[in-house]
Amino acid sequence: MKLILSDKPLNVSVPQDGEIRYFDLSALKIANCMGCFGCWTKTPGKCVIRDDATKVYPCIASSEKVLYVSKVKYGGYDTVMKTMLERAIPVQQAFIRIHNGETHHVQRAVVPKQATIVAYGDISDEEKDIFRQLVARNASNMSFTDYEIIFTTEAMLDDMVKKTLQKWEK
């Protein structure tokens, strides 16, 4: 499966063959993670908060290719995307492992994935550097085998997404 997560509606055509799932996170009701760790202790692999995030994080876990579309604010993901990524913690287990000399959580049946992050907005060079570091650090925890970051403006956003989808067709 391939997955598109966006922090705003996109003006792109997504094939309806079931191969690609698209979520406009801004249209969903996703609460903040409470940090209760219920997804590890009370209901392993499932968040105790019953909202729209429960439809999304299983798709994150099972996708081979992901496209994250997010405005960059202060060198990080915008609120809607960050909230969803934090709510995806049920795809990890409470157990720790050593991976490339660092401690990381054991993944819960997470498919290794190729990721494309389309980062948009009026982004300074300093914010771009901070965002690159953030994505590099997240890559291990999110099971990215490789990733690409595309910086663009909001006006060019749909074109960049369309180009990524064309690459997926090849």
C-alpha cells in the first residue's frame, strides 16, 4: 500500500483502486496524545483514544511508500501532522532495542518504507536545516529505508505532490 498524509486538502487526483490511501488530516478529528501509554499497556497496539487517528496509524504501519505533506513551522511539522505522527505510537512496542548503535523502540509489524516529505511554506535556510535533522532522526523510528525531502512553496504544492505520484506509477 501507498499512503498520502496531508495537513491540508490537496488538489490532486488519487486513483481509487485501493493501492493509494489519502488522508487530509485537517478534515479529521485527531486529539493530542495524552502520554498515557495505554497503547502499550492496556490495549497493546491500539490507542485508547477513539477518534479518527485509529483509521490512520494502521495505514502508516502497513504502507511501503508514504508521502507526508506538511507546512514547516519553526523547523518542524505543522501542528496537524505532528499530532498525527505522535498518535502513531501504537505501531511501536514499549520494548527497546539497539539499532545502529542507538536505542529505539521495537516496531509492531511495521513495513519498511520509502518516504517523501513535501515541506512547504516560506521556509528560511535555518528552518530547512532543522527540518532535515528532524526527518533524519525520525527516519529510524518511522522505519524509513530511505527518504527524500522536497521543499516548495504553497503555490507549487500540488505540482510537487503530482510529481511524486507520477514517480510512484513508474
